[in-house]
Amino acid sequence: MSDSPPNTITLTVPGMGSDHCAGIVRKTLERLDGVGEIQTNIANHHVSVTIEAGGPDGDTLKEAVEGAGYDVAAVSGGTGMQQVRLTVPGMGSDHCAGIIRSTLERLEGIESIDTNIASHRVSVSIAADGPDGDALKRAVEGAGYEVAAVQADEAEDADSDAEIEEAYLSQARKRLIIAAVPTTLIMLLMMPHMFWQPIPGYLAIIAVLAFPVVFLYGGIATHKSTWRSLKNGTFNMDVLISMGSLPPYLIGLVGFVYPMTSFIEMAATIMTFHLLGRYLEALAKGRASQAIRRLMTLGAKTARVERDGEEVEVAVKELAPGDIMVVRPGDKIPTDGEVVEGESHLDESIATGESIPVYKSTGDSVIGATINKEGRLRVKATRVGGDTFLSQVVRLIDQAQGSRVPIQEFADRMTGRFVPAVLAIALASLVAWALFPDALRPILDWGATFLPWVNPEAATPVLAILAAIAVLVIACPCALGLATPTALMVGSGIGAERGILIRSGEAIQTFKDVKVMVLDKTGTITRGEPKLTEAVVAEGADENRLLTLAASVENASEHPIARAIVDGARERDVKPGEVSEFRSTGARGVSGKVGDEVVLIGNRRLLEEEGVTGLEALDDAMGELEGKGRTVVIVAADGQALGLVAVADTLKQESVEAIRGMHDLGLHVVMITGDNERAARAVAEEVGIDEVQAGVLPEGKVDAIRALQEQHGNHVAMVGDGINDAAALKQANVGIAIGAGADVAIEAADVTLVRGELTAVVDAMHLSRATFAKIVQNLIWASAYNVAAIPIAAIGLLHPMIGVIAMTTSSLSVIGNSLLLKRRYAREQPRGEPSTATPSVQAKGDRS
């Protein structure tokens, strides 16, 4: 079924451009009875509202949001209608389709049924109280048709979101142009009128030119938003702009009957710069959030699938698990799947950030939207629709961009009371200048010495009006409201491009404070695949013979150590021979007959019991290898020891570099493993681990994490595979799931690393610290700007025209500072192919 419950309504609010706006929308909706959880995301302008039983419908929510001053471009969900798609392979004709339709029509709550025999799909619209997917499946199977898949028919809303955003930008551009043309003419007339020659009828000319700017297409949307906001009892940014542009225009009209300074130019300029700021904000914010839009458009649109022995092209949304897709060189993989035939290299940079193509062959998993570089592949679809890796990533980024950071609470409290406070300060400034002009004029005398726009000789009413309007237009709650979300947009987008998926803003804040990094050994530091590392021959024996006999007997076993010996022998060009009378003695060893020789392989205890001679001569070599953490087995033939074969789990190539990087970040690195103490210590010494906890069973890892938290405080991160270590990942303050491609458990951790490399942990920590630093910088700048600018405006040192430019610049500077993060990472290319140097080897554990 769909990830979103049927009682969730999503509104698209293009004008919700900052957390200040989002807070007003939330506050407005919270007043409605029957409204549960509300989630806002300014990156995609979505407001998701959970509706309780008997709660409001989409139209009511839309009316409420519009009453707060924000237009709603789209409403989805909330009708209770569900779309379910069944894949019925046996539906091969209209006759079969008719049977299925008539079967489903008997069920209560079925609204409509569409069948497609070409794709074997049955699309069913179901009322809120209708049957679920399993009930539909049972009904169809009861009619004699097997159902291969049941899916929620999720709406493709990426394109519609893009269209809404483009329409909003287009409208903002038109408003700006309509305002900018007459305002430019006003400026061109104002200069000669003020400094050269008075223009006859000047006031009437600028009043006519400014009218459409302030009242018609230029400013009408702002004033409508203000009126609705005031009626709603909420105060958005538009209230300040209306209060800063309408009074100057109306006061300026007094000049027709009483000679006074004209404020009409100011009204037009304020509105035009406001519209310019809105347009530039939308453009810049679009750049900040382009990563998720890029991901949403990277998937293939069509797929070639095998149907009835032929290749046919179908839309990707019509794919079902089990479909065999044909992928030619240069094509994108349509959806997640498994290679069933062919071999090639795939460009997986969309998922992992790696620029080096990855080799794939039969049995390997592939990720949808990755690019096939050369060979022809036949791929069986395993995940489709909303279950694909790409869909999960998009949901995770969407969730991260809509999340909140604990440090943001200060900004939220400040912006919630911001506009009323500014209105109060503006009124206080107006009254102060009207009542105490003589006390305030010395400030203007001082300011006039270095600020050319300050005029201490102006009439008191003029100074009072200028100060009040300057306060209104220079105040910028949007800068505070943009501080956190723009940094999250950019940071999460950079992470997605590099295979680093951070679930939430809270995880970013917690991650940057981590002091202890806990690593699992097998599969995290090491490959989890034992390899043949050394072969030591007894005096008079031959290494080739030793490996031939060992590989011949072990080839009959499926034990991981046996496979490592066989594979290692083949790598040394030694081919296993035929074995007979094979016998296994459990974990102690194996035996068999190779030619005329009876071969015994195992631990010392087994060979001693079998009376093998020559073991003492191998003791020193065996002790040395075991001291390095190797798993050592003895090989004997016809009762005589021939030598030793050592096996170990190999380090991942980047483990030493990664742990060095963690130390550079000041982290205390702990390894928790179920392996024995000797094997664990060998690995720890090789890679530079600070602390080792060996012999810890999976269920004991939670207690181990808890003990570290008690010792070091709540600053512990855990790196695991996201599946076997799920409980420990949850216990850690930051759980980091490390895996490869579509097999990684994205839902299991706070941070998911698509690349299976430990260095990605260091990259993720650098990114989280850089992102959080941008959030802090933005909040400090936005707070400092408002704290400094508003008092300066109130005492008359800022002209309103300068104020509105400063207000626009403050918002853009916050967005620009966030985008600097992107610029910084653009200079740092994603990691390429890891070093090809052979890593040292470590223990997997004893075969004993």
C-alpha cells in the first residue's frame, strides 16, 4: 500500500519560502479541529497534514492557508481514494480482463477498474472504506488468475511540482518587470527634478507611474496576502511591505493640496525591491534545492522488457517485480534488479558518488537509473515504484530538508513574534520622533557627517514617517527563516550526490558532536571474506604439493576457510585434483584420499589424535602466524606433516586511511566484534584502533554502546551494516548504516552511506560539521542584522530605500552563504577508484 496514509493531505504552497512562512502556515492549520501532525518543507513547498477522523477536507485546509495570506497551488490526497495496481500475468485477452473486472466489481468500495492486457495490469480505484490490496489479490486469485504483484499506484508528482515552481517563478518575473519599468522611469525623472530643474506636473506623473506598481499587478498580491494575514490574526512578511509602501503613497498624495516632501517614489521603490528580492530568493532557493529535483528526473522513463518472446517498450511505472528487462549499452537501468545474463560496467555515480564504473555480471544487484556502459544485460526487476533505491533516497532527502534542527528553536521563537514586534517598534519610532524631535536631532547631525541621505533639516513629520517606514522595510524575518532550511537543502543535496544520506537536521547537529566512533569488525573494517595468506612447508616438503593436496580435499567442503584455501590455490595456478573418501570431522578438520595418499587437514589436536608426526617442527611458524591473528590449519599426508596453510579476513583497502581520518577529527575509535581477543587485537593494531571489545555477541552490542555512552556521554556513533546491527544503531546517538547500493538498509539509521567504504564515514562527518557551521553562520548573521538594523532605522539613520535594499540583501546573503557550501564541495571531486595496493590481512577466527 502507499507510504502515505489515506488521511494525509498535501498542499503545495509556492509562497512558503522560509521557516517564518512555514510557521505561520502551521499555526493557522493547528487552529482547525481534527488536524493532527503537520509537516512543512520549504524545499518543495509542501505542507503534509494528517487528518483525524471527522477532520477537515482539502478545501477547508486550502481556505485556511489562503486566509493566512498564502496561495495554494495544488491539493492532493485526503479524498480517501486509493489507487492499487495488480499485475496478473495470466490476463492475456479481453475475455480474461472481463472476468477480472466482473469479479472485482462485486466487492464493496470499488470506484473504477482499468485493465491493460499488454502490460497485464489491473488498476483499481478504491474508496476509503473499500478493500485493501490483499483483498483484491484474493478475489482475482479466486477467479483463477495468479497475481504476481500488488502495488500502490503512486502519483508521479515530480513533474507537477516542477511545473508549479516554474509557474510561480514566471509570475514573480512578470510582477517584477511590471513594477521595474515604471519605477525606473520614476527614478529617471526624480534625479533632474531634485537636482537640476523642477518638472511641471511631476507629482501627478509619478503618482500615475507608481499606481500600478503599488496597487495593481505589482503589489496587489502582497496587499491581498497582508489583508488575509491580518484577518487571520497572523503576521507575515507582506504586512511589513504593505505598511511600508501604502502609507508613503497615500501621504504623498497630500502634496496635491498641501506642499510637502513626496514619498511616492519611496513607495514604488520599496515595492519593486521587495518583488526583486522575492524573485531572486526563488531563483537562489531553486539552486539550493536542485539536488533532489535532479534525482527525481534521473530515472529512466521507459524500459525494454521481454513479453511473449519479444522485446517491447513500456513505461517504467508499468514494470512489475519479475519482469525481465533488456538493457543495451548507454541505456539507464530502468529499475532495481538482478543481472540474469550478460556482463558490463555500470556508472553508479548517481548512487555512490564514485566516478569509476563498477563491474556487474550474472547474480549481481543493480540500481535503477545507473548507466550501462558497454555490455548487453538482461536484468530481472526486483523493486519497482516507490520501493526502489532512488525513490527511497528522494524520500529521505525530502524528509531531511523538511526536518528541524534543535538550534533552530531560538529562531522559531524569534520569528513567531517578529512582525508584531517590528510593528510596535515602528509605531514607537513614529511617536518618539513626533514627541521628542529635539532630543533625537543631534543623532541626525552626527549621522549627516558620513551618511549622505541623512537630512537633519527635514521637517519633524517627515523624519517621523521616514524612521517608521525604514523600520518596517529593513526588518527581515525571512533571513532568520531561511537560515536553517537553505543550509539543509544544500548539505543534503551534496550528500546525496556523494552517497551520504543524512536523515534529519537533528542528526546533523548530533553527528558533529560525536566523540566516540564504534565500528564492527567483519564487513566494516574487514571484507568479511577469508583469503589464503601464507603457506609454510615442512622441511623436505614442496609448496606446490602442499597446496595441491590441501585444495583437492578442501574443494569437497563448503566451509568458508575451505573455499578460501581453494580460491587461494587457484590464484597461485594450483589446480585441485580429484578426492575420494572425503570425510569431515566438524569444526576440527577434514580428510580424504588424493590419488594413493591419505590427506588430513585440521587443527593440531585432530592431527595429534590421528598420530601425525613432524608437528613439533611447525610449532614456531604456527605460533607466529596465530600471533598475527591468522587462522592456521595443518596439512598432513600419510601420517606426515607437510606444512601449514594460513587464512585470514582481509582488511578493506581504505580502512587504515579512514581510521586515520577519524583520529584527525579527534574521535576515539572503538571496535566491537564477536571474534576472539587475539584476532581482534591483530586487526586493531594494524589499523590503529584505540579500544577493542572482543567476544561480544550481537545482542550484547546494545549494552556495549550503552556502557560507552555512560563513559563518554551521549556522543557515541555506531557504524554497522544497518541490518544485523539494527538494535545497536538505534541505541547509538548516531547510527550509521554502511553498505553497497540497493542492498543497504536505508531505513535503519540516522546516516546511510551507500558506498561500502569506511572513508565515507569521515566524509559524512566533515559534511555534517560543514552544514551545521553554515546553519550557525546564517543564524548569527540574520540575528545580528535584525538586532543592529532595526535600532539604526528607528533613530533615523537609514533611509527607507536603503532599508529595503538591505532587507533584500540580507535574505540573499543567507542563501548565498549556504550555496558557498556547494561551491566548496564542487572543488572537491567525489572519490575515485580506491588505491590498488594490497591490504594487509587479519583474522577471521579459528576453525576449532
